[in-house]
Amino acid sequence: MAHADLLKRLAAGLMLTASSASQALEVSPLSVTLAPGQRDDSVWLYNDSDQPWHGQARLYHWAQGPDHERLEPAVVLAVSPSELELPAHGRQRVRLVWSAASPTTEQSYRLVLRAGQDSPAVQISLPVFVAGADHRAGPALAVRVLPGPGPAVLELYNGSPRHARLSDLSFIPGHGTTQPLLPGLAGYVLAGQTRQWPLPGAASAYADGRFSARLGQDDPALLAPLDPAIAPGTGSGL
């Protein structure tokens, strides 16, 4: 398989998590953030089976456009070891090592764990963040609905210097019952980036209400309307 094709396949499976993979491999934690000045951190793997497990660990720099994810091989963040060999019911430590000065803005990566040909099929993609100078800033998501010839499109812009972890997205009409749209984890909106999701129905169905979501571990909160002037890159993507 060509390298470009592999990256496209990995990007398409970004949201695969350990809970949806084979029980042969357990991973902790399910995300990593390096604080300013922190040079390394670890992920622990556990082989919960009676057979050895072999695989690879690869790191990719992670970028977003409105309707796509993009992965490129990481340069200044390294993973060690990259070749994994876990005995039956054995553990292994995987280190993530940052080799440059602390970044000004948050950097986003994906640690991808993939099984070898002789092991139970597993592909797990974990988010890894290297904090920037404004690492204490909270999420700042704004929302708007884009009309189209077919279903409406929900557009979310993250004006914060930190990523936003989005879950339990709902629509609250002016009169009526709250409508869950994306229950559970919907995905991430990286710092300064825009993401789009299709909505059921036409844009006119969302004219008299607000959207709410859970950001990180916080309680559900209303999302601010998006002013196009604060998101000049929304239309063109990356």
C-alpha cells in the first residue's frame, strides 16, 4: 500500500478507540497532553489474551479542514518503541518524547497503534496534544447552520488556542423538547479550526433554537452563534 493511501485510511479512522477494538489490547490513558516544558509522557499497553501480541506504534501530526482530517508523519514528537511485542497478559510502556522548544500554540498529534499480520486485528488512534503558551484557556466553540440543496450542515469554529472535545451535541428549539443530534463523543475541533457535520432536515428547521454540547468534562452548555468575521478561514479550509 502506498504511503499516501495509508495516511488517508488512518485519517478516515481517527475516532476509533480502544473500547471498539479487539479486547486483546487495552490502552491507558486514552489521550495525552504534554504541559509546557514537559519533555515526555507515557502510554501503557496491556495484552489481555493468552497469545502474544505484535504491532506498531506510529505518530502523525494532525490537522483539520471543515470536512476532513489530515495526518502527516510527526517530526519533533517521537514514539519509543515503535515496534511492539507484548507477551500474553503482559504490559508495555510506550514513551512519547518532544524534542523541540515548547510551542507557542498547541500542537495536535495522533498515536496510531496497529496490529501485525499475526495478531488479532486492532487499530487504535489516540489524540496527543503538546500545550502552547495559552494552555489554561478554555474552549470557545461557536456554531452556525449552513443551508444547502440537501440537508443542512452544522459548522463549528474553535476560537480558543486549545482543542475542544465535543460530545452530546443537541438542538434546543424555541418551543419543544431538546433533540439529541450527536450523543456521546462527536469528535474534536482543533485550536483555530472549523469542523462540519451534516444535520437531519433543512436549515429552516434550526431557525428558532440554540445548540448545546458538552466540552471536555464540563456540563452541557449553549454554543455561541458564529460571526463569520471571526472565522475568515471557514470557507476555504486548510
